[in-house]
Amino acid sequence: MQPATVLIISVGALVVAFTMFAVYTAFGPPAKQLVDPFDEHED
């Protein structure tokens, strides 16, 4: 396999993994621990 192909596949896999982790953090079980800073400081 060409080195450029390996690099493209590796970078693509990292982007997909990071995106899936971000979606899991935003909408999965860890989301219950997130706090909205704007709701805390309402007048």
C-alpha cells in the first residue's frame, strides 16, 4: 500500500473516532454531568 493511502486512512479514522466520541459525550450518559453556564447565570 502507498504511504499516502495509509496516511489518508489513518487521518480519516482519527476524524471519525473523534466525531463519534464527541457525539457520545454530548448525547450519551456523560451528558448528564454537563452544565449549561448560561442557565447558571440567569437573572
